[in-house]
Amino acid sequence: MTAMSDEASFIARMRAIATHSAARGLMDDAAILPRPEGAVVLTHDMLVEGVHFLPDDPAESVAWKLLAVNLSDLAAKGAKPLGVLVGYGLGNMEGLGSDSAWDMGFAAGLGNALAHFDVPLLGGDTVQMPANAPRTLGLTAIGAAPATGSPERNGAQAGDMLFVTGTIGDAGAGLALLTGQEGADLPPAAKEALIAAYRLPQPQMALGQAIAPTVTAMADISDGLLIDAQRIAQASGCTIRLNLDVMPLSSAYIALRGNSSSSRIAAATAGDDYQLLFTAPAEKAETIASLINEQGGTVRAIGQCATATPQSPQLVVEYKGTPVTLPARLGFEHGTAATPK
């Protein structure tokens, strides 16, 4: 009996996950997915070891994160997931050959994440990485746009309010804990909550689908609240005034860093929150709050949109009514950070 190669073993494990008929048992080079009525939303994100996750992060949590960050992009479009395609670089450790234990842990974690979010694996590709190369992973998520159309970043209007779901800064704080930068005396429950926010982000799919017909612009917060707010302002050609003091923080975050202007700036620039940032007319605030409450989420109004002028910056941040000087780094951008975001 011939032993299976590591790639064949990994594909066999993935084949057990890919049970949707469109995947064809991963026996073909492409999935065949019947086109749903309306538009299809496509998104692709990659994770690279040492950039987007830590080398000692569990393989299972990396798989969860790879799926979740892509589903978060669909959430920002109000899209219902139809399936995913995975690109996977098999590990190769110099002197040890393949890193099959990590690979299989990833496969198991991906299976759990797909089941949790009820999303089918439709296919993908595997390659063998060079010895000691950083793990490099990619995933394409496919979704069905809402009948009303997917909100974009460019729809914010003067007079709209700026809203955010959930709490901000927890994932960045979790990363700081994992890298030993702070938090030695933090209570265990708070520490676990912050680390979970970093390793196991929760895409706001139900919320995105519920509010998509009501909002004027929407994005997920992947790189940081400030930089993603600025992107909405730039795309929409408006000025956004953001009230830092009403930005929602978790009790775990406050236990770690307090509730000062500087701790709020740190939260607003950290990234990896995967909450929804959106604009809507003020008269829609009650409707939005009701829709989000029905899905078990929370929402907070944190700013307003105004007409842009040649003299006005596109992002103005205030703390208790006083303008705040913007930090040089508004959020995560490739090439500007030495550690994972």
C-alpha cells in the first residue's frame, strides 16, 4: 500500500469538509456554482505569518481568522455567504520536512469555522512552500448581494450620522497581551476575552444583512476605526467628525488600558476589530438600533458627516468637544508595521 503524500493527505482532509455539491468533491479544478438572482459579491484576503498572525498562534485559530476576515467583508456588503475557495501553502520546516501537524490542525480548524458560520467550502488550491518560508494563506469568499443592492463606501452624505457596532480596540489589546507588551496583572477573564477578540474575530454577518437596505455607506473595521472612517470620508467626498469619547470600549479593554484620550486613540488605530462602521440619516437611527437589537448586537452613534470644503480635513476627531491631533498612523497599512496587526 502506497503512503499518501502530505499534500494528498491535506487535500483528503479538505475533501471531507467540502460537502457542497458545487465543490464536486474537490475532484475538479473549478467549482460550479449556479448564479443566484441579483449580484454576486466576491472578496479575497490573505494572511501571512508574522504580518497578520503570530508564529505561535494555534493553527485552528488561524483557520478561523482566515475565514472570518473574509466573511466580514461580505458583512459590510450585506451579502449572504454562498461559499469559499481556499489557497493554502503547505508548511515546510528545514531539517524536519513537512509540518503536517500544523497543516492538519488548520484543516480541522477550518472545518469547525465553516460549520459554525454555515458556509460551504467549494474548492481552492495547495502549494508546497520553500523551507522555513512564512505560512501564507488565502481565501476567496463569495456572497449573494441583497436585493436592495450592496452598500458601498462612497454613499455618505452631509447630515448623516456615523455609527459603529460592538466595541473597539479589543483585538489590538489581545495582540499586545500575546506579545508580552502589557497586561501582566490583568485578571484572567479579561485577558481571555481580549486574546479571543484577536484570534477568533466575529464577523457581523447578520447585522450587515439586516441594515444594508437602510445605510448610506458601510465598511468593516479591519485596519482601524480612524483609517476606515477616513476611507469612507474620502470615497464619499465628505468630512467626518468623530467623537472619540463616545466610541464604545469593553470592560476588559478599560481594565487593561483605562479610559483616557490616549487609550481611546490606541483602540481606534489598532485594527482587527471586524465590526461594522456605517453612515445613515439621523431619522433612521431608531430603525437601525431596532434591527441590530433584534440580531443581538449593539450599536453606537459616534459622529456626523458634513460637507467637505477645500479648507476642511476629511477626518476630524474630537474628545469631549476638543479637537484631537491625529496620530501619524491612523491604522494598519502594509509596510508601516513591524509586528502583526
